Amino acid sequence: MISKGPLYTVLNGVAQLVKAISTLVINKVVVIFLGPSALLFVGNLKSVLSILQQISGAGIYEGAVKYITGEYKDRPTFILQASLSLMLIGFLISIALYFVFSDQLYVLLQLSENDSNLHPWLACGLLLSLLCFVLHTLMQSFFHGLKSYKIIVRSTLISSLLTLGLSILLIYYFNTLGLMVSVFIPSVSLLLTYLFHFRSVLSFGRMLFGKPFRFHIFNPILSFTGMSAVAAMVFPSILIVIRILLVDHVGVQLASYWEGYSRLSLFISSLAISSISLYYLPKLVEANTVEGLFKVVLWGFKFLAIVALPAMIIILLLGSYIIPLLYSSSFLETIFLLKWELLGTFLKLLSFSVSFIMIAKKLTTVFVMSELISGLLFLGLSMFFIDKYGVVGASIAFAGTYFIYLLWSIIYFGNRFKFFERD
């Protein structure tokens, strides 16, 4: 391990913590001014945006990092140009999908004919957000590949604060329109903060366009895009289905409460994963021996046990105080969801610590199958438990899915890389 790794992990964790807190504050503002049901609206909109972002090339980020830090570190221009080519294709596909399924999206977001004034804002917001996403993702892969962690951490921090301030103002003054626009702000603000690092941006520009730009496809990066596309079409889509199931079975109010607890779980997992991945993923890529790979995975487990687990225990013990602070006292009606969501979150983090090997080692087929199967398992368990236990069924299904996923990850990768046969 390089000495600066843990330090950058902690600093990135601080930046991600600010980002998570900013999002939680925005959720509080949403509940106060628009009510709990608005969480379902923004949840579905974010799921759709996530799908389109993944199609636009989020998976290319991991691919670019892998090859810029690895075998193509002496030819980064080739990787960046190939990545941009794929991202532009993904961007055009995403825009085409939006226009093809726009009517279905309006129904999902419950936008009636009286809300037709929101339609142009939705289209323009998605277009601008996706374009900014493509650009800042490519720039971040460049900075990440060159291990310029300071720029990434600083930009994340500033972007989170900008997003927080602008979102609160938009929601307060423009209500539903402001809420919709606030979903698109993070990508725009992150790109702007990267652009403020003029010297680094100029270096990035020279590397990308220093040689004549060639529109070409690099098959190994394309495999990362394929993995990302599968991930995009599975879990965000299933979350949309689960929200619909909950509304049908328990009503909008309880479904909104579940959305709040689910988002808290998402914030915790995103914070932890983002904190360790800045250092964790490149080290997995660089690990060329079973011993080295095992040490990196063990480091991930230790980090989660030392940092994430105590934090979740504190949240569980103080849940009756934390939940009203994050949302409103009405959410205490479903406080029983908290233990299941936290259990599922911890199991998810443990399983991801192992399954990150699939990204680092480009195990495309294994990744695709595991995502499809775990996604279908989550959906199947949700349908069963929601019908049997109501709103808590979705949280039980979440925990059950990642318990099974963790067991599978340990057994599969333990056997494949002979972790259990070490001397």
C-alpha cells in the first residue's frame, strides 16, 4: 500500500460525507415544502437519470482508470479518445431513449396535462445533465488514472456545497419545478468545479486533442460499458417496480416513508463505496498476485468494520432522534424499517468489497450474470415479502438479497482465487 492511500481515502470520505449530508438536507427541505410523497417523485426521476447516465458511459470510467493506470499508461491519449467515442454514442442513445419513452416517463412521474409546462424543463434538464455527466466523467477518469486525488476530492466538496445551496433556493421558490431542476444540478456543478482547475484541464485537453482526434472503439473498454449497461438496467429499473408495488399494496404515504429509509441506506452505502473506491479500485487493478489481491480485499473489510459498522450501530440506536431530524416525525410510523435497511446496507458493502474484483479484473460474464440474478432475486423477494408483510417486506428483501450475494461472492472468489488455500 502506498502511504498516501489511507489519507486520500479519509479525505475523500470527508468530501463524500459533505455530499451525503447535503443530499439529506435537500430531502429534509423536500419533505417540509412538498411533503413525503415528493420523495417518490424525485426517487423515480433519479432512477431514470441513473439509467441514462450509465448508458451514457458511467462504466467507461472504471475502464479508463484501469487502462490509464495499467498497460496503456504510456498511451493515455488513445484511451481517452476511445472513451469519449463510446460516451458520445451512449449519450446519443440515451437522448433517443428519452424521446421514445417520454410519455411513459410522464406517467411514471405522475405528470398530468396540467403539468405540461414541466415537460420542456425535463427534456432540457436531462440533455444538459447528461452532456455534463459525459464530460466530467471523462475528466475524472483522467485525474483518477493519474492519481490526482486532490483535484477529485476538492471538486466533489465544492460541487456538493453548490448543489446544496442552489437546490434549496430552487425548491423554496419554484416547488415541483425547482425540485426537478435540482436533480440535474450535481452533474453541471461538478463539471464547473473541474473546469476551475485550469492547468489540469489544459493538460487534459492537450492529452485528448494533442493528436488528431480519432473516433475509434477500444474493445476492452467496451466490455466495461457492457457491464455498466447491465447494472443500469437492473437495479434502478427494479427500484421503480418496487415503488409501484408498494404504492399498490400499502399506499403512497407508506411507500414514501420506505423511500426515505431506502434513501438513507443508499446515502450510507454510496458514502462508504465512494470513500474506499478512490483508493481501493486502483489497488485491486494493480494486484497481480493472489496474496496481493487478498490483502486489498482484507483492507476493504477492515475499513468497513472500523468505520461503517460503528456508524450504523449509532444510527440504529439513535434512530428515533435521527429520523425526525432527517425527514419529519411522521416517518417514525415506520421506524421498524431502519434495522432492516441498515443490515442490508452493511451486507451490501461487504459484498461489494469482494465483487469489486469483477470490475478490476474485467470479469464481464460473471458481473453480468451476478447483476442479473441478484436483481431478479431482489425483485422476487420483494414481491413475496411485500405481499406477505407489507411495507417492511421491501426492506427484508433488500437485506436478504445482499446476504445471499455476500455468501456467493465469498464462495465464488474464494475458490477462484484460492483465498482459502493460503499457507
